[in-house]
Amino acid sequence: MNFIVYIMKVSSCLLQGIYHQNIVLFCFTVFCSFLGFSQSSNQNYIKTTTYKVASAAKLPAEPTQEQAAVGVVYHDGLGRPFQKVYKNQSNIKVITHIAYDGLGRQAKNYLPFLSLQQNLSYEADAENKTMVFYEGDWHINTEIPYSENTYENTPMHKVSKSASPGEGWETGSGHEIKFSYATNTSSEVTRFDVSLDSNLQPTLVQNGFYAAGSLYKNVVKDEDDHTQIEFKNKQGQILLKRQVSGNVNHDTYYVFDHYGNLSFVLPPMLSDKTSISNLDLAKLGYQYKYDNRRRLVEKKLPGVDWVYMIYDRRDRLTLVQDGNLRTSSNNFGTQGWLFTKYDVFDRPVYSGFYPNNTDRVALQNTLYSISGYTGNNEQITSSPFSASGVSVYHTNSSFPNANLTVLQINYYDKYPFDMPTIPSNSFGHPHITDDFTAQQNTKGLLLATYIRNVENNDWTRQYTRYDHKSRVITGRTVYQNGGYTHVDNKVDFRGVVLEDVVKHKRISSEAEISVGNKYVYDNNDQLKSHSQKINNGLEQRISENIYEELGLLSIKKVGGQIGATPLQTVRYSYNIRGWLTDINNYDYFTDNLYNQRIYYNNLKKSSLATGAPLNNRLFNGNISYSETITKSDNIRRGYKYQYDGLNRMTHADFFEGVFIPRTTPDGSFKEHLAYDKNGNITGIDRTGQKLPNGSILAIDVLNYIYDGNQVVRVTDDTNNPEGFKDGNHNGNAYSYDAMGNLKVDHNKGITDIKYNYLNLPMEIVLSTGKINYVYDASGARLKKIVTPLTGPVQTTDYLDGFQYLNGVLQFFPHKEGYVKKTDTGAYLYVFQYKDHLGNVRLSYGDVDADGSIDSSTEILEENNYYPFGLKHSGYNQVANTNRSESAEKYKFGGKEWNDELGLNLYDFGARNYDPALGRWFNVDPLADQTMEPYLYAGNNPIRYTDPTGMAKDDIIHINSEGYITKVVKAPGNHIVVNEKGEQLKFNDPNFDNQQLDKIIGSEDTRYTADWSGSDKTKLFTTFSNKQMSDTFNNIDVRGINNNYEIAKAVKWLGPPLHMSEDIYLGKLGVREGKFDFADDMATVTVRGGNANITNYNYPPDGSGGFIKFQNSNTLYNVYDAGNFMTGKAFNLIGVDLQRGLQGADLHSRATFMGADSKADQRAFTNGYNYKGIKWK
């Protein structure tokens, strides 16, 4: 990344940053001469120029949009931003006005508007111009083009109301988000405590109620008055989350020990009990145990056996064992542990299974007795050892080192000795080598990963090649049978992929398939066009995108040859909050095969219908109605949705006809649900189509019976096998293994399911046959073998998107659908309409190659769903023989429908989902975050999706520079995913998620919703090892080290010098001492352009986004980044880690900031152990 930040100073202070809860002003004395920048010389500003092209000559002061992206933020005399300016993809100036009230609070956040001025100068009278813009010809008109905060009349400046843009959400509408602050009353919050014995084993203790006024009480009511209440103690720990639905409290308690460790979580059905037994805890509670270093060593989810964890002296997780691994009934056939080994830089180098029946405490002691702090590391060697059918080029010197089943191997810095020959360049760009004498080399990079199949000794080998900027330009995956998938990338100056070529073979003897992609971007780095070519065929349009001037995708042209008329032109519309309202023109559909309209609080827009306004207006983002119409029969259909106070969908009522939703639902295709307090479905009333005699087909009237959160029986009062099939009328139908995975399902005739150590099914035995699966150690599914009792065996291979049936290629995907290989060997491009959730709704292809779609013959598949994913039947059941049967199994959520032998489950990757029951049959791997072990999408499947079968959290996609590229909105915590699909961690998940709530939440109120343009949002700034080294050298850490050695030496001379070491260390760590890096880290976030929260409602650990240290995949807030740096500084001068931690904790207590949190000490420890820093 190459950028320049210009800072213009016209008053005494320019920028402000936030350190913890105190305001720190940064006064820069940088003066920049004007070189024709066209900024306003009478304003403070920061101009950021991000260069897009390489140039041997100096680029002009006013670069074109093709040369650079330029943005300017103007600041007032207090350093507060008050105007943001950039150019959009059409070279039109975009201005965002920021206003403050008389007390300096950001009362209003204005939506951006357009200006015809050609430069980036300060726009006078921006507030009035914003109002005029949105009252004028812009396609969304409003008199409320801003969000607005109302504050309490107190010195704390707390927000009491937060109103969003647009009529219906404005201040005074009653549909603001409302905040109130109080303290608890007596008998309002039950007091749960933790009693620890001498072995740190926790016991839950109920001690009456918290005294009145001892807890902070924060009440939040959303736009539809759904209430959530949080009670916090004076340490900021949330003790109770209370959600209210119909005046009924749903209480989740969080119980901490006196060290601040979360020990128990009590969901509503457990916290309601007057007395909680150990059996209650086992079935419904979340339990955690810690060692004397506050490391999590045992964890238990509801209905799941304990998971044990063992660490080495460097706090690296070394061994893990779950309930299935404590038995011999796992895929390894013996009791044991999963192990991970590390190199000296704490990088995982290989992992696998270690057979051992020793208990956790004894094995932890064994590990400690043989492992010093500097030991227990692996090193690369040219003399490999053999394990699991592969040569491992590591020393095998660390614990454990005997009887290992190796499952995954990583090679860093140097390529493995058995690497095959790979071309030395990609699109003419040379790869860097592992020759460390070269100026650019592979040191510090992951170069190869070998992954074993779980079920056998076959290995998949993945190799990665980089260019001189350490960007991935070649990846090669080699299969056991000699096949491969090879990817070459052509990147530009910034690392953006302009072209790629995928070359694939299933086995070495087959012909290679080559798939080439070209990508074109507009001036704001938004994808403008994507084309594709197979082998030497004609270039095919995948998509051409047109964006409206404020950044939202407006038109997408899909399919057809380059230069020809597209097969479909898809149009998108949005409301003032950026929420999708239309796919294509629902009122006046012509050639569009699929049309959808989504209602929130909006009135009926259709000119085809008249009558009273909708009576189901919702303001909090829940969808009130949805309507669709397809070319299959041109009939309008839709649903009306209703929700309870916890935003769980309770009613979905179906409409059909011209004037929906003003017509009365006739009772067909409905889905009504009821829930218990934990969110488990207790009943479903589901109907089917309207029959010729006018009656409605009753499909399901289901009643669920539970043991804890695990359903053990479901009865169907209709006895209709459509939908749910009640195949078991006597006793319980379901049973589970130690990890909460479904083992038996008598309703489907499943007599046994065997799982591997990843809790993925290896074998499913049914009354009609069996299904076997093969996975690699990363959890990727490679093969499915269906063996019926009678008939042929069917084998499906899954190889990096290329899917085969019995050795014959069926299809491979592209961004807008899939490519089918026909019986003649030709390739048919199939395109798909997906709804707002990504459910596949309609597939089409130009079968006769005439450049257009005939809806009567070239619609290949149509799917219509109940809200929880069961497919409608009785209409538009297209079965075109030109489709790929294998590809069309990917339906709800874009996931594969496994209907072989009557299994009828969707495979979401991490778990399997049953749409007839609306729940998973495996526990969420992240259940301790969601508190929903078996629930799908938080029981709101119309608003949210579950892309992987894990948590229903926000998924925030970021690029390598820290900019947000896409956000998949969902409730719960936030997940940050980089370009490689790797999840980044947060050092302090609690406080960091509070900051993300404000960053992502505030962005959600912007109409632009543009995550990729010049006005893009930066989540983190990377702090390189060189920058860290320079920081330490600038404070003369060498001199500090020398002085510290002197202080240690003279203390032995006795009083008054006996305290010299302690005094010297204390002086280093005090506020504004040499080892206080808080201001440095805040400056990094400001100069890096991170998103900043500019009102008084700061999160506990400050604003300013995050810092990512070069060799880490963890994000640190400003406060914790300072702790990280302090830890490293003390390491450099030789201070013992434990002494440093104790000193940091004592300093926090002495300065009345309270004891260090686990996150504080974790950041200090991680910094202390950080490698790769050079100092003079």
C-alpha cells in the first residue's frame, strides 16, 4: 500500500485521539506547502492520497482518479472532523457534513450529497446544501437526511435517543432507538457468586439479590420498542442481559469469579429455576474453568461433554481433548489429544492426534516439567521423520513426539524439500525465492500447507508463491491422485487482482480445464465488469455493474457474450437507510425473469393497487412483507411476517394474487412457530397448497419434546409425510453423542451416525443404505459415497469447486451461477437469481445460444421456500433437463441439499440443517458466543442467514490494508475476515465489539453504504516490525537497557539504593514515561486514517479503530496496543514477564484505573513474546 497523508495546520491543535476514557490532544507541527492541491487554505485538513499506479516520475500534485484516490477531511480548531470530501466513480464531488451542538457533541450525522465543483475544496453551507439535495431530484427524497442523537442533560453527555435518517425514524417519531440509565433496585437482580476450592474448581453459589444501587442498569429500546436491559458491576462486567417479550423477562446471567474470569453463563431456562442442580448446569449451562495463570483450561457447553485444554510455558495452546476423544469411539480408534506444535515465532507448524489416556492435570504438569520457556519449539530440518504416510521436515523435538498421527503441516520461510516444480512467474511477474541473500525473499511467509484426509492417509498439498511485495500471485493445490488446481493472479500496483487463470485436473491422466477471469474496476475500486473464458472458447460476460452516484449497486447486467445484449439486466433499489427494497421493477416487470420487493416500514408503492396503508409497518430492520413474481407464471406471491419481542419470527402468512399484500391470506403455505425461553422451537403449524376443492392442505402440526436443548421427540398431528415425516410413534426418536451431535433419527430411519474429530459425519447408516463422507483435516469435504441397499453406488468428488459424479465433471461455479459440462463436452453457462438472503430462486441459461432467454424453455429451475427453508411444492416446479442436477441441489442459503436415501438435510459446512424442523442437528462451534446451540439464524431466517453453520454474527470483510469491503449484517458479535478467508481475533472481544457496534452501526445509517469507494471505512492500521523497532530506537531502548543494568547492580549496595531497580522500572511505566506508548498508538490510528467515533459515547477502551501488528492476526484497540508495546519494551531490557505483569497491574491500581483486565495482561504478554524486532 502506498499513500501520503498531508496535514495542514492553521491553529494550535489539529487532531484529537482517545486514550482509554481521557481525551488526549495531538498537536502536530507539520506544515505543508501548497502544490495546487485545491484544498482550502483557511481550513485545517488531512488529505489522504492513495496511489493506484506505479510511476518512475513524480505524479502531479492533482493526480487523476486513475492515478490515485484522494480524500480530504476538514477539521475545526479543536481537531474535530466537520466535513469529508472525495470524488466518486464519475468524478463527481461527494461531501459529508458533520455537525456539533453547542457542547461539542456530534448531534447529527448527515448523509452525503453531490456537488458540481471539480476540486476538493471546503464546501460552504454544506448543511443547507444537504437538505436541498435530498429534497430535490435525488431518487430518494426526504426532509430528514441525517441521523440525530439526543443527549441527557447531564455532565456525562449520555445519548438518550438515536434517530436514523428518513421519515418514520426521525426524532419525535417514536421510532428512535431509546436509551435510559439507572441503577438496580432491590430484588431486581439475583446475585450469583463463584466459590473456588484450593484446586481452583468453581462452584456456583446463589446469594440472594444485589443490593439496590450496586449495579449500573442500561436500558435500550429499539425502533419497535423491543427492550433489552444490561446490568453491569463497577468493573464493567455484564452480569445480566434481560430481553423482554410480552412483559416476560428472558434473563441470561454471567457469573464471574473474584479474579474476573467468566465461570458460568445461565441462559433463561436455567436462570428461571429457583434452585440449580449440577444436572441442570450440565444440560443448560455454560461452564468454564481456569488455571492459576487465568488461562481457560476446561469448557463445557450445554448438553456437551467437557473440553480440556493444555498450554506450554509460553501460553500456547498445545493439547485439546473433547468428550469423544476421551473414548475410543472416535475416528482414531483410541483415547487421545489433538496437538499443535509451534516454531520459535509461535507459528503453528504441524498438528495432529496424540494417543494418550493421561488426565489433564497430570499431562499439564508433564509438559511444564519438560518444557522451558525457550524450549518446546520445532525447527525446519533437511532430515525428515515419517508420519501418516508423509515426510515431515521438522525436528519433532517438542512435546509430544511419539506415536503421532500428523494431520496438517505448515512450512514457512523455506519451501519444503519435496515441493514439485512450479512455474517461476505469474503473468510475467516473477516469484520471490527462499534465498535469504536476495533483497526480497520469502522469510516470514507461509509457503506450503500439507493437509491429510481424516479418514485415510491421502494428502492434499497446497503451495503459495508471492511477488516482491509479498502478495499472493500463484497458488497450487496438488491432490493425492496427481490431479491439481493451479491459480495464477495478475495484480496491479496495489495488489488488486485484475486477471486470474484457474487450471484444473481431477487426476493426472485427464485433460486440463483452464478458466480465465478478467476484472475491471471503476475509479472508486468497485467491480465494474467480470468476464470469463473456458479454455480457448469465447469470452463470456459474467456481470457488468453500474453504481449510483453515492456508491450503491444500481444495475447489474448478467450473461451473454462480450459486446452483446445481456441475458438479464437486474436493477436494485434501496430505502434511505441503504436497505434493499427491490430486485428489478416489481410493478412493471417486462423481460425480467425474477422480481422481488421487500417491505420494512414503507407503504405500498405499487400503482396497481389502492387501499389502506400496510398495517404491519416495522422500523427496526425486520422485514414486514416480501413479494415475488417470476416469468414461470406471472403470478404475484408473498409473505407477511410477524415477530415477538426478541425478534424471533412467529408468523409467516402467504398471499397470492394481483393486489397482495392487501388481500387476505387464504391459509396456504403458512408457517407459524412457538418457542421456549431459550429459543428452541416448541411447535410449528405449516400448511401446503390450496386444493381444487378450496381446502388447504395441512402438512405439519409439530410438537417438540426436549431434554435440555436437545430435541428427543417430535410428533405431527397431521400424519402427513410431506414436510416433516413422523416415522416414530413410540418413544424418543433422537439420541446424541457426547459432543451434542445427532446419532440416531428414527423418523428418517437413521440408525447410526459416526463423526470424526471435527464433529463432521463420516458415515450415516439408514434403513435404505448408507452415506460415507471424506474430509481433509481442515474440514473441507472431498468426497461423498452413497451406497443404497439396491442399485448402483454414486460417488461425488468435491475438488476446489469442481464437482464430479462417478468421475464425470458435472459443473463448476462462477460468481453469478455455474457452468455445466454437457453430454457433448460443451459448456453451458447457467445464471441464477438469488433473493436478499442468497437463497437460489431461479436458474436460467441460453440453451439455444440465440443471445436471449425464452422463459418457456430456458428457465431451468425455480425454488420457493417457507421461511425456515422447506421448499414449496405444487407450483412452478420446473424440471428442465438442460440443468445440472448436481448444481441445482444448491438451494437454500446456496447450500447443498442432501436428499439421498431420504436424508433431507442441508450441508452448511460446519453443521447440517433440517428445514422441516427449523434447527441444526449439531451444536454451534461458537455456541458460547451465541448462546444458541441448535437455533438457525436466531429464529429470524427472513432477515439473517448463517453462511457456515456457525455464529449468526456480522461478518466484516476487510482487505490487507484494513479497509472494510463488505459487511454481512447480523445480530451478536462481529467477525472480521481477511481476503484469504481467515478470521482475525480481537484481544478484548467484549470492549472491542462495543467499538465495532458503533463503527458498523453508524455506517449502517449512511445511505451510501459504500464500503469500497474513496470514502471507505478503515478498521485497522498495520504497525510494521520496522515501525516498532524505530519506536523503540527513538526512545533509546539501548540506553534504557544500560541504565536498567546499572540500577540492578547498585541495588546490592544497600539503602538507599536497594530500591533502585523498582524505582527505575516504575519511572519507565508511569503515564508519559518512556514505556507509556498510549499516545504513540493513538497517533498511529489517526495518521493511518482509522474510523473514529466522534461523539461522547465512547466505548470503555476508546475509539480510533484498531492496530494490527505485522506478525499477528489479532486486532488491538488503542489501549491494548499500548500494553502490547509496553510488554515488548520490558522484554527488550530483560525484565521477567511475571514481574512486568505484576508491575502493570499495580500501576493500574495505583492510578485508580482498577486492576488490569485479562485483556490488558494478555496484550502485555503477547507483546512480551512478540518476535522480529531489531533495536540498535
